Amino acid sequence: MDAVNHQFRLAARPVGLPKPSDWSFTEEPVGQPGEGEVLVKVQYVEMDPAMRGWMSDARSYIPPVGIGEVMRALAGGEVIVSNHPDLAVGDHVTGLLGVQEYAVAHGAGLIKVDTELAPLPVYLGTLGMPGMTAYFGLLDIGKPQAGETVVVSGAGGAVGGVVGQIARLKGCHVVGIAGGPEKCRYVIEDLGCAAAIDYKACNVAEALAEHCPKGIDVYFDNVGGEILDAALAHLTRYARVIICGAISQYNATGPMSGPANYLSLLVNHASMTGFVVTDYLDRYPEGAAEMAGWLAAGKLVSREDIAEGLESFPQTLLRLFSGENTGKLVLKL
């Protein structure tokens, strides 16, 4: 193939928010797949807050992206050349394909998806990693029971939006925390939460006391910082706190802000558990099957916020950290 592959590579480790000089936009001939590999024409790239952590060389659950390497990203696309027995030309797949137009990947590391059942971007959101994060984090760690109060931060985002809906389906009183009146409207009217707290316009601790008069039984945290502290101050006895992310801290240039109210865990015999969704890879089919059923039945809303153009990747990624996106932010190539 004579086509050219355009890519974004990490040029420097960001300090604070990633800036244009942290990237290099490169091109090279399209690679050819070897034994067991396929060539994928990438169509959509998932924008995820975890990408900011992958740019750092701090110790984490996964090695950092190396300087000069194609930026790591989950993406979806169409197989155009296949040397893998289970994948044919024309199949659609998702996997760690990177921020580039074409990707060579081993077929064993890809997930084949049916775009007749749902559009490809949905497999990068509700039926992909964000949806599985919400499903297993809430149900396996949070274990919500009907009648309990569940609070989720980042409630208008890809993970938080699904968390709130699953909690509602389980019969819980759900309170979402989001930024701005439009997102709060979306959290209540579209996602079905009982209440929404606009952290940009009110005192979160006071609003939690108002909307959770009996306390918080399950708190699903996507943001960390002051909002985590406010939630810890309102826990019930035996409450469960799920640490999924801390987007408020990812671009900090000073020490990370930890929870000052952590003694609430002791007083309330509560638990706080961190997790990474890859811990549940072997159970993905279980979660995907139930989530697909809810989607088909109209019990679950899937929203994708789609930006366009590979060249816009650096600016599109920053939308995650300014809170501009609603639902799953995806870049269409």
C-alpha cells in the first residue's frame, strides 16, 4: 500500500496541561501486517482522561508512552488487510490502535464489534471501556442496593453518565455532580438522576447535605480534590467509595491534593477502593451483554460528543480538562 500514515507522537512530557510543543505530527508509509496481525484503517479515536497519566513517567498501572512513540489511545476502525484467522477484511474492531490514521496490530489484542447493532463510537463509550468501567466499578465494588443514595462526580461524562443510569436502574436515589446548568439539565432530564449539583455555582458540601439528607451510601469518584472531600464528609455507616479517577488533579504542577476528610472512613466503617477496568477484562462479555440489552430496551442513554479531524487532536484532548464535553468525547478521522 502506497498510502501515508499520519500520526501524533509524544515529543515531551507535559508540565500542567499538554501544549502544542508536547506533540509532533509525523507521517510515514503505512505498515504491513505480519503473521497474526491486521492492518486497521482507524475511523474514531477515543479521548480519555487516562491519556494524561500515560504521558507522565510517574509510576502507574501501565508503562508510560515513550518520547517519540505514537500516542496511546483506544480507537476503532475497519480491517483492510488481515493475517489473522478470526478477523476478515471489512470487520470492525476496537483496541489500543493509537492516535494515527492506520494501525498494525495483533488480532488477539483487538475486539471485533458489530456496527449493525450499534454505531462504532458507541463501542468506544457505553459498550467500550468507559461503560465497562462504570458497570464493574459500581456493581462489583459499590454494590448498590435499592433505596440507597448513590452520588457520582463527573456525572455528565462518559463514565459518570453511565454510572448514574445504572444506579437508577438498580432502584437507587441518584445525585450527579457536574459543571454548568446545561450539564446538570442533561444529568436530570436525559440520564434520569434525581438531582444534579453544579459544582461551579454552589457549595458542594451544602448541596450534598440538601440532596442526601440520610447521607451517601455509594460515592463514585471521577474527579478527586475538593469534591471527594465534600463527599467523604457525608458518608453513611458502611458506605462504599469507588476511586475511578481524579481529573481535577491530572494537570497539577504541585503536590496532588489528597482527601482531608479520610477519617470519615474510620468513623463510618466505610471503605474506599481504587480500581482499573482492565482488572475485569475476562468479564467484559458479561458487562457488554447486559449493557447492550439495556440500550436495546431504551433503558440506557448513550451519548457521544464527536469532534472531527486528526489534526485537531491536541485541542480536542484539552476539552476533557475544561469540562467542555458531554458524554463520550470521540475524535472522528
